Amino acid sequence: MAEDVLLAPAKSRQPVATETTRLVYPEWTDFGQEPEDSPSGRRARKSQPDGIRARKETKLTIDGQWHEHTLQLATDQQICALRFDPCN
């Protein structure tokens, strides 16, 4: 009937699939597989430092008990700067 009514090319008049197909999203991780069986494997990390960085001569001191920590930054320079890189 579709051939009589529609003016679409023959390639677009495919029969409807009766079986459901599993959705696969390449950006999702399949935890059901072992790591060595993964098709993409592990990617090498970029050569970037970890998330938080400080100036070269900055010292970090952690004071307090386990549930109330105080973080103190001390530097010999006039400007104490921190940089927070986004987590990937």
C-alpha cells in the first residue's frame, strides 16, 4: 500500500522491525564487561596536573580533628593564588 500512496524512494520504505534493539551509548561505561574486554580500553590521561594547583612556594597545613579540619595556606610571596581546574 505504501508504494501506491507515498512518493518516497524505495530505500525509505523499509519494513518495520519486529525485534527490539539494545540502545548503545558510546559515552556510557558498560560495567558488565571486564576492563580488558572493553572495546575502547582505557585512554591515556592528558598531561595536566591534578585539579587544584597553587604557586610554587605555597605550604599547606591541615589543623583540627577528623571532622573539623582547618586548611591554612602560607607563602613567602605577596600574592597567594590558587587555581581550580575542572574535573574531567
